Amino acid sequence: MIWLVLLLCLLILAAATAATAARREARRTGLPAGALLYSDTGRPVGRIAPTEVGAEGVRQERPLVSSLLGLVGRPDYLIEAEGGVVPVEIKSTACPADGRPYDSHVAQLAAYCLLVEDVLGEPVPFGVIRYRDREVRVEYTDELREHALALLEEMRAARDAEEVHRSHDDPRRCAGCSMRDVCTEALA
Ligand code: SF4
């Protein structure tokens, strides 16, 4: 009986320690209000799943994996806020002058919103892209959700195709694309 009580105490202590570490990390990074659930950029908090040691020998969060969507991802942060879980993506670049985030950044954030819904079973009210100079709140609307699902479908089809070409004429999209340096059809 005594070992059961001891075990319970240890579990409570571990949960309290994790919660304190998460609160400290949230304060340190100045994230939106709410409890820190996941941190792939700062210190991992291991509240969704126990942390793991990565290939570089550093302790980190486990990726979110959805077999339903065929999607794996590591959001920079997940915040348990009022109304659901909020993904936060950190970008080292400045926000575009018109204040509108790059389409590729919104698509990436929307993919994390889909992952949160499927893996955690939690609603997502909005996401945040934090640029070097400002923070942009992106509402997770039905329209954005549908757009993200359509993009995933497009990517699946492209993966099976032998040759893939640019599917748009939008230089802004290329300007924010991580493949720009190696892409032969980039517009920016
Ligand atoms: S840089 Fe290439 S891969 Fe990226 S958005 Fe433009 S065309 Fe597509």
C-alpha cells in the first residue's frame, strides 16, 4: 500500500515539475497567454509525449504524426489557450511590408492546425506566425482548413507524378518558399 502512495506522490511531483517548467518556458519566450504544451524551439516540455533524444544528442519533443493525413510535423510551440490549442511558428525573417504573412508560412501553420486536430483531438481557434519584427495572428477558418487539405492532396499527387512543375504565378509564394534556392521554376 505504501509503495502505491509513494508512486502517486512521484507522479504528482513529476506533473507539477513539468507544469512549472512549461510556465517558465512560456514566460521566457513571451508566447501568447496559455499553458505551454509543446516546445520544439526552446526547451522541450514533454507534456504531449515523453521527450526523446534526437540524432544530435539533444533532448527534444517527439514529432506529431498523423497516419490519417499522412503528415508528420514539429510545430515550434503549442499553447493551450482559451478555445483550444494554438500553434505558434517562429520565423527569422521580417514580415512582408503589407503585414500579410507569406502563403507558404500560412500553409505550414495550417498543416500544424490539421495535425493538432487529428493527433490531439483538440479544436484550433487560430495560429500565430511570429516574424522577426511582428506577430501575425491567422484565424483557422473552414476555408483555410479546406485549403490545407487540398494542398496535401496536391502534394500526394505530385509525389506520384514523374515530373512536377510550378502550379501558380505568384512571386510572393516563391519568395517565402524554402525550396527557392534549388527550384528551377522559382519566380523570385
Ligand atoms: S520556389 Fe519553386 S517550389 Fe517554391 S513555390 Fe516557387 S515554384 Fe514552387
